[in-house]
Amino acid sequence: MEIIKADLADISELNVLVNSAYRGEGSKKGWTTEAEILDGIRIDEDALSDMLADPKVTILKYLDENGSITGTVCLEPKGNRLYLGMFAVSPLAQGSGIGKKLMLAAEEFALENGCDRILISVIGTRSELIAWYKRHGYVATGGSIAFEDIEGRFGDPKVEGIELVYMEKPLT
């Protein structure tokens, strides 16, 4: 089991993993599902290809004992902040510590790249997910963005008024 940088050869497997963690019936086997509030896909292969081609973006992948990708996180330094997104763990592997290991790898990456804090955005109604981030040192910044302002990038709302709230974790 290891965490390494993803590359173009990983696009298909990353696409399946991220979508399975957030959308559809399969995502309901884990606790990170958004299937009740969002429809459609979370990411596609073209978007992943664009992300991997961007020199400012790093996607880390967690490989299990069989060499399968069971976790991933996308990292992008922005000044002294590291933006963390596309954080996904296979629904069948959630609760096994993969997420914590990916978060530690993200923190190490942040410090190595001159960032003193990590910024994330979380759907405001996802109280269990917000609580998980709080337990890991994240605090709400007070900032947010309405989902319709980014509509089309992350799926189709099934409910009105979805808002992404920003949280950050200072690193020392």
C-alpha cells in the first residue's frame, strides 16, 4: 500500500473511483455519497486529463495491496494555500484509514510546496462530512459559494439551495 502521484494511465480508474464514491447506488455503500442531493457524474475522463496536464495540479492515488486505486485527492497550491479537492475513497474501503493517510500526504505536500494552510469546499448540508473535517483540524472560514454558480462541473442538483462552504486547516 502506497500513495504516489497519478498519471495519464490512471485516468479510467480514477474516473470510476471518484464517481463511485459520490454518485449512484454504489456510492450508498459508503458515507461520502452525494446521491440523494446530486445526480449525474462527479468527474469525467476529459476533466481528469485536463487536471493531469496542468503542471500546477497534483493528483495523488492510494494503491491497495493489489495495486488498485482505492483513494485519491487532487492538490493545487494557490499562494500560501493548498486547495484540496476530488477527495475520494472507494465506498467499500471507507473507514479503513485511507482517507486519513491521504490527508497526511496532502499536509506533507502542502508544507513541501510552501503552503501554510489547506483549503477545502464541502456541501453545507453534509454535516457528517463537515464533522469529519473538524475532527481533523479544519474550521469554517465563513466563505461559501452557491452550487448554481458552478453548475455543470460537479453534477445536477436534485434539491434547491445547495451551497459549498469553505473550510481550512492551518499547518504548523
